[in-house]
Amino acid sequence: MTPVTAVDAVRRSEATLTVRRPDGSVCADTDVLVAQVRHDFAFGNIGFDFVGPAGEEQGAARENVFGGAGPEAAEQLEDLWLEVFNTATLPFYWAGFEPVEGHPDTRRLQATAAWFRDRGVSVKGHPLVWHTLAPDWLRGYSATEVEEVVRLRVRREVTAFAGLVDTWDAINEVVIMPVFANEERQNAITALCRRIGRIPTIRLAFEEARRANPGTTLVLNDFNLSTAYECLIEGVLEAGVRVDAIGLQSHMHQGYWGEERTLEVLERFARYGLPLHWTETTLVSGDLMPPEIVDLNDHQVDSWPSTPEGEERQADEVVRHYRTLLAHPSVQAVTYWGLTDRGAWLGAPAGLVRADGSPKPAYVALRGLVKGDWWLDPTRLRTDGEGRVTVAGWAGDYSVSVGDRSATWQLRPDAPTPVVTLT
Amino acid sequence: MTPVTAVDAVRRSEATLTVRRPDGSVCADTDVLVAQVRHDFAFGNIGFDFVGPAGEEQGAARENVFGGAGPEAAEQLEDLWLEVFNTATLPFYWAGFEPVEGHPDTRRLQATAAWFRDRGVSVKGHPLVWHTLAPDWLRGYSATEVEEVVRLRVRREVTAFAGLVDTWDAINEVVIMPVFANEERQNAITALCRRIGRIPTIRLAFEEARRANPGTTLVLNDFNLSTAYECLIEGVLEAGVRVDAIGLQSHMHQGYWGEERTLEVLERFARYGLPLHWTETTLVSGDLMPPEIVDLNDHQVDSWPSTPEGEERQADEVVRHYRTLLAHPSVQAVTYWGLTDRGAWLGAPAGLVRADGSPKPAYVALRGLVKGDWWLDPTRLRTDGEGRVTVAGWAGDYSVSVGDRSATWQLRPDAPTPVVTLT
């Protein structure tokens, strides 16, 4: 197990905070209360469960085509979600987002994104281009038209969600995209990628998204973490496509990888000097999926229960996985794929919360890291004669207060001497 | 099984040959004897067995570090080799070619290449850059020096063998190159590739070789035929590196792939519009290597005999494999990896000839294709009133003779009306 200190060595830094009174004088030799408010590190989870309820005035009658727990469960999940996570992945699967051409689900998703934003949560859109869940109606276009329709889709979504969605999976699973064959009739995105090539398809997604919102963070995302993805990344970078982060999926329905394999993956993908986003992390609290399954979607079971032993194992593995990932300085985001077993992908007991809404041990354990080991609870400190106090903690937003006056400030390794004025 | 006609449909064409007498008049209404002399299609095999004997005046005392059957066997193998193959792969494994820095085995390899050339055989060099068999002394250089030493090596070999070696594996197995770990101490080429990236390493090899001999055919070669190689190829082509042919290895020590998988590989790699060279083909005539072996080099056995049943199976599979490959128009070369079991790679009974020099059924079967089904034996034809005769056959060199006068000509689909003058 990676010791806790390995994570802290990478994530913790010290700041010397100078506290001033409203009149500008320093708060010398004073007891102050310092507390962390938010992590800079992106602790993510999907926000699919909240698309219905959060956007209900816009689309109450609409089926929740993205999956998720449904409106009745969302209320009890809200606090559990917000207690641990600060970054929500919202679904922009094209076939679900625009089932009828020309009728995208924009307003409902905007409302959902705003709902998260209003609660201090950053929002990520997933994904702009993907062969799976490409709309059937796209097949009605000619090969050259498809490319233009895809460009329009990318521009439309990124433009409509500027200010609400900060990060996009610009394109998903390109390694397999042009040779994807697990479908009865080839989808139009696979045909496009096969015709123009992987790198031009990636360039299309990134360039359109970048043009529509230069400030957004654009992720190249894949589940294939073999040398194939390395080769793809190297080709994309050589071709001059600007990638903001490398997205690595880790759906572990077939079992936890262990530290050694995880470190090996980290090491291979960190060498491009780009931030690593662990975009889709899953660990089940029940039986493991048989190892011979290649496409996880092929595993269909009637019932896949969460078990007491499975829940203990999952809790242990969640802690080990997060500790391993966060001890690597390239990792900037880890997104767990689903809060609850209710409506979970593949029916797997992959949630951190049981279908009945009660937290599993993994939830408690992860909260213990994010809001415990890795968090600064309200702490009384004393300033020196020049109003300075040293605070050690993770990068993020903090508060400082003296009596009923307070201020917020940022702890960042690259700005170690912040100054705040109480108001 | 691919029907014979599928191969012929791709490979055979018709030429209308006009035959003239030495005085320029047409050979009208005359019996002529037409015969094929050489295939344009590259039927290749390794020529390692002949490095010793062919180059003996230059380096008789030198150990045959490249493997191979040894001098005493070469004589009996010569006719068997030349009867079926027209393209020889010679070994330029750096550690063997230049075991002591500054003392490359140039003259012996030049003599061997000339020996083949004098027998009408095209020569291919394998490989210019590869992490396996990188010389130990290369580790003595700094990271930046290694790149320059590699460049010098590429330039030196391509320059010294211009006119003798027409085709080079410019670089070998780049998919695994930067992450190759099956060695106690990391070799210098892996370190280079990891430092500068796969595509810059490929560019280095191709650009130096191209500059040294613009007329040479440069092959990108790999055993990894997964999507990883596709991604690598796409990146290389996007980066503007000119690749003349895609090299595909098919060492089938673990069993024949079958037509379906082979066609799937052909289809995936043909879509780049480049010629496909099947550079290393192996089918064993004994037990199969266990499927769990990942790096074939890890399989070490004391004895690996050729068996009667294995030989029948091998013959069947050789025919099926060649028929499948040659029925695809993108395939321009197929190189079998070894004529004899004597000194064969891994000790495998992969040869077409037994260790005692007797041909296996696979040899007979392959000869039956190359010099039988796919060959035009001397055939009597009659010219029309304008000295024309229609010849159907595979692209290649042909002879035409009338009495004791003869001429050679080429049958090529893109030049269907050749004219020859008998001499």
C-alpha cells in the first residue's frame, strides 16, 4: 500500500498567509480560525442522477436516456454527492442528447450544469465525439456531410455551454474507433474515422471545440491503456494538436489492478508531460466480471448484488487506488463512475452507495480521505507580530476568520505568500 | 480455403507481345517459345545461411553471429533456396554486425549481397534500427550522443550497400521499442526512443536512410499487428515521414492464424494505400509453442522435432497462408523466415527443409505454387500476321525464343504491349 505520506508529499504545501483587518492593519499576535473550503484537485463523479431533477422545469416529461438513479433518488443522493465530490461529469452522448435531429437537450443540460455550478461544483461534458451512441439519423448523411455535421455538433455544444462546462472529453476511445465492429450496422462516426484517419478525427474535435471556447480544457479519453494509446498520443502531439489532458479510464469490473499495474500505467502516460485525468473509475462491491469478457458491455446479468465481503474489498481498493493515483504529481483529476448502485452502468454494484441510498464502506473510506486525511478542518492558529500564519494543506480554497470577520483565500504552491483582508 | 483463382485474379495479366527479328521485321505466323524467368513478386527468405560461405574470403574466421545453418550446409541448400525464392533478407543486427565499435562486418555482408545479386536475387537488409541486439558499447554514449551514433550507423550501412541492398527494414518493432523491458539492463535504443518519442525515432531512421540512398525502398516493420501499429502508422504518416512499405511479421510458432484473421489484418493495414510486405513468416512442422508465451524468445526447449503430422499440417498452412496473402492486391512481398531447421530461430522446426537437408512437404507445396500454379513454364505459342502473341501470366521477366534466337521481356500490367527484338 502506498503510504499516506506519499500522497501528502506530492499534494501538500505550505503557505504563509498575512491577515489584515478591514482598515489595512495587520492582525498581529491574534488567534485565527483557518479552514479548507474546497479542493483544487478534481474529485469527480458522474452527475447523471441529477439531470432529471435539476433540469426538471425544462424537460420533466423527458425520459432520462442517460441512465442514472432517477428523480426520486436524487434528493437523498445530493448531500452524499456534494460531501465528497467537486467535479461532475454530465452526459452528452449524442444519441441521447439529440435523439431527433435538430432537437438537442440543451436547456435541460444547461439547467443541470447551472445547478452544479451554483453548488460550487465544476462541470465536465462527456463526450463531444464518440462512435458509441452516435445517433442513428447521422447515417442518413453522406460521408463528407457527416464530417461537417460532427463539426457543427462540437461547435454547438461547446458554445452553448461556455461558462457552465469547463472541461470536455473532446473525443472518446479513438484507438478502437475506426475498427469498432461490435454492432450490427456500422455507425457513422466509425465510418468517418476510418475514412479520414484517427488523427484528423481527433484534430476535428479539438480544433472545433477550441475555436468555440478557447478557455475550455480539452481531454483525449480512452479505455485502451496499451501501447496503442501511447502511439496515438504521440501521433496526435507530433501532428501539433493541442491536448490539455490525457484521459485514462479505469473501469475495474474485472478486478482491481493493484498498485504495480497502476504505477506502470501512470509512468507510461506521464512521460508526455501532460496532466492525467482518471476519467472513469469503477470498482465493484460484488462478484467480479469474468476475465474473458473483452467488451464490458457484452456482460449481461439479471442480478449483480453488492455483498458484505465485496463492500469491504471495494473500500480497501478505492483507498488504495486513490492513494496510488494521487501520489503521482501528473494526476489532476480522478472521477469515480457513479455514486449509487441504482441505475449503475451494466447493473454492476459499482456505486459507493447502495441502491437503498445507504453509504457503503467505500463511500465512508473515500470521504475519510477527501474530507479527512487530505483536508484541513477548522484549525485555530496564531499570527505572528506581522500578522502572518503558516498553513500547511492541499491546494484549494480556504477561509480565515477572526471573530465574525472572515475572508477566503487560495492555497497554491506557486503563490505561497497570500495576503487577505478580513471583511 | 482461398480458391486458386482469387490469387490469379489479382496477379495474372495479359500482354500482347510483338516479336521482331534482328533486322526489325516482325516474326509473323511463327511458333515461339515463351517462358517465365523471374517473378516480380518478392518471394523472400532469409539468406543468413549464406553469410559465411558467400563471404568467406573476407571473414572465414569469423563466427556466424547471425545464426544460420553454417558453411557445410549452405552448399546443399543453395539450389533449394534459388529454386523458390528471389529475394534474400540479410542480417544487419547491430550487435552482430559491429560487435566491436568501428569494426563493422561490411565486406563480408557486401560479398554475400553480391553473391545473391549475381544469382538474380534482390537483397533486403534487416534492420537498420532496432532495440533488440543493440550493441552493448552503445550504452557508453550519452543520451544525445546515441542519437548521432545511430544516425551515422544508418548512413554508413545504406551508403556502403547502395547497389547491393535495394530494400531496408529502416526500423523494427517501434510499438514496443520505448517500453521494452524484457532485458536486465535497458539498451540504448530503447532509452533513445523513450527520450525523443517513437515518431522522431522513426523519422531519424527513414530520413538518414533516404538521404544516403534516395532510390532504396524503406520499410516500417513490426510484429505487433494490433491497433497499436495502426495508430503508430497513422502518426508517422501524419508527421510526413515517407514510408515505402508497411512490414508485417507473422511468426506463427503458436499456430496458423487462419484465413479470417489474416484477411482482417490485411484489410486493416491495406487502408493506408501502401504496399504490404509480409516480412517474417513462420509456420512450424512440430508441436506448437504454448499460447501463454508472450515474447517468443522466452520459449526455450532442448529439442523441438519436426514430425510427420506436423509436416503435413505445415504444408497445408503454408499453401493457405500464401494464397490468402497473394490474393490481396496490396501485398508485394512475402518472406519466409528460414529455409532449413538447422540453426533455425528458437530451435523451432520452422524450416521448409529438414535439418538433414531433405525438403519437407511444405517446400514441395510452396515450390508447386511459385514455380507451378503461379509460373509460366516454357510454352509454345504462335504469332499472328503482325508478329503478335498474347501471353497470360504473372508480372515478371520472361523469355521468348525462335530457334536459337531469343530475347527477354517484361510482363507488367501497366505496359501490356511490349515489343522485343530477337538476338
